[in-house]
Amino acid sequence: MTETQEIVYMDAVLRPNQSLSERGFAIVMAIVGVVSFATGMMFMALGAVPVIGFFGLDALIFYFLFRASFRKQREETRIIVTASELQLTHTPNKGGEKRVTLPSAFARVELDEPLTTSSWLRIEYGKKAYIIGRFLTLSERKSLANAIRAALLASKRERHFS
């Protein structure tokens, strides 16, 4: 038997924008460390020894906040549209994977207009709705909604005309 390959009309991976590269993070932390150390030494020369600990604590908090931000940026959503199905695969930043497969004939793309910060991009099927791209800007949500609609329309054409 031969396997039939389905045409993929859309294969998109959504990831949050990175605030800083690993190299940039190392540079920023080096600058924070040098400034904290130099300022701490200046205060120590003036006799305010406990201030050194506070500068060190500030640098440590800065480090942990950036690390937490990097962890949140590991989130990923993959959207695949073929003639028969729309597949959503979401990988949260904590790991694990959630996968949903919907028939592309009945999947709808909804985005509330006018666009506001609470206008979520939803893939709806029946009474269920799946929100995707929460981290996207409003213009990116609208662009993605149009792209998914175009892919669903192309998949519909294949079902009806082939």
C-alpha cells in the first residue's frame, strides 16, 4: 500500500519574542555586577558597609527575574492545517504537551473586532474554543487570524474540488 501525503496549508510555530539573548544577558549581568561592586566599594569607603549587601541583593534579584523571564519564553504553540484537520499543539513553559485535532471543515477562527487587549485569537469548534497566541501583539493576532482563515479556505477548496 502506498501512503497518501496530505498537503499542508499551514505549519506555523508561535513563540514569545525574546527579550534578550544569552550573550546579551551575560553582558547585562556583567555591567550590573561591575556597577554594583564599584558603588558598593564607594559606600564602604564612606563607612556605610551594610550597603554592599544591598547592592549584591539587587544584582541577585535582577539575575533571578531575568531567569524567570527566560523560562516563560520557552512556551510554544504549533498550528498545522491540512485538508482534513487542524492540529494545535501547545507546549507550556513548564513542559508537557497538549494536543488537539479538529476537523478543518468545522473549525472557525474568531478574533473580536475592534481589536483591544482583551481580543483573544480563538480557534472554535462546536462549543469549545482554544485561545492561541496570548503573547502576540494585536497586529500579529490579526495577521495570524487572516493566515489561518486563508489556510482553512484553501483546505476547503481541496475537499470540494478534488
